Amino acid sequence: MHTGRSLAADLRALGLAEGDLVMMHSSMRSLGFVAGGVSAVVHALVAVLGPAGTLVVPTHVSDNSDPAGWMNPPVPESAWSRIRSEMPGFDPAVTPSRWMGVLAECVRTWPGAVRSGHPQVSVAALGHRATDVTREHPLADAHGERSPLARIYEADGRVLLLGCGHRCNTSLHLAEARQASPPRTTSGASVLRPDGSPVWVTWDEVDVDQSDFDDIGAAFEATGQVSIGRVGDATARLMSQRALVDFAATWMATHR
């Protein structure tokens, strides 16, 4: 059995410290039984980071996307137009995240949390620098220089993988955006007009590809720059986001 206090001790032993700005990807199930459940985990994170720290989580909404690209399951072309016209518009205050896990969703709804405005790949943040991290998130620069990922990089923040691997490591997309000529694609989503009604919009952006993220993560770990330890029953990884992104940018330029 684990408690908020024991998890806080594990996080400190891993290297997480008061005042840190950290982007966390997580699997609640990997932690094992925690007395108090998901809220106890968030309390532990907040206690370790303290009033000067900031916790950031992905609150992506993968199903607010163009049905033409849906594969799991695919939908017939005859339904695409109706889906686009009737999809609810993304509302940072109420639209739940999708496939990000219960910990991320708990942070999103935590008192004082704020969320960025991207309809597909938003983040939620809690703590001292939450507003700064989420203040700007343009449609066409979802993972680039005007995104929350870049704000974390500028602040020399950290990445915490709590029971999950590098394939979930969103910060690697910033390295993709920094490639000399990254491939691009057209994306679409439903957003809210000023009057509150939904409207379908499209934009051009970097075409992301996480198929080699595990390889990049393994190569980065081989440099000795990742702290690996146990948090509850989970294997956790803590690293400098700036060091990770710089390494990945070079790796991608060489291997892709």
C-alpha cells in the first residue's frame, strides 16, 4: 500500500524538488494501490513542488479531429460532413481530456488549474507559473516556439514520466518542430465562436511522428541524464526537458 506521504518521499528521492516546473505524463494504474486514490497522488505532487512549483499535464482531445483520418475505427466518408458540423466546440473549461489518464484529468479539474486553448493538444497547469505556461497555444504551432512546450524549455523545466515510457513524452514534439524542414499536414477541429456556437476550422502544422520516440528516449537515457527510480509500484523517469529536446533535435536530424 502507498500513501500520499510515501509517494512524496519517492518523488523527492527521484530528484523532484520544491520550485520545479515539471511536465508529467502518467499511468495511475502503474502506481499500485494508493490510499486516497488519484487525489492523494496530486496532493503528493503539489506538496513536493511547493508554492513556487508548477505541475503541467497533457489534456489532449484526440477525438476533436478530422474524421477523414480516423482509423480506430474508421468512419464512412458519408459521415464526415455531419461529424464536422455537429462536433461540440472545444471549451477549455469543460471539455474533458481523452486518453491522457485519470491523473491528468484530476489536475485539469483541480482548483486553480488553468488550461491552454489548443482544441487538440492542450495542457493544464497548476501552480506558480501555470498562467505563463498556458498563455499562448496557437493552432498552427501546437508543439513549436509559441507553445507551452517552448515555455517549459525557456524556463529550464523538467519532464516526469510516471509509469509510462518515452512514447508518451510530448516534449519530443518540440524537437520535431525545430527540424530544418519538418513534414507538414493539414489538421481540423471544432472550436467555439465568440457567441459560443461551434465552428469547424482547419490549419497547417508540423506532421508529428512518435514512432521513434522510444528509440530516442533509450539513446538519451544512455547518456546518463535521466534519473530512474520507483514511485509507488511504478518505474519513474525524471529529466531536464531542455537537455532532452536538444538531444532529440540532433538525433532526429541525423536519423530521420
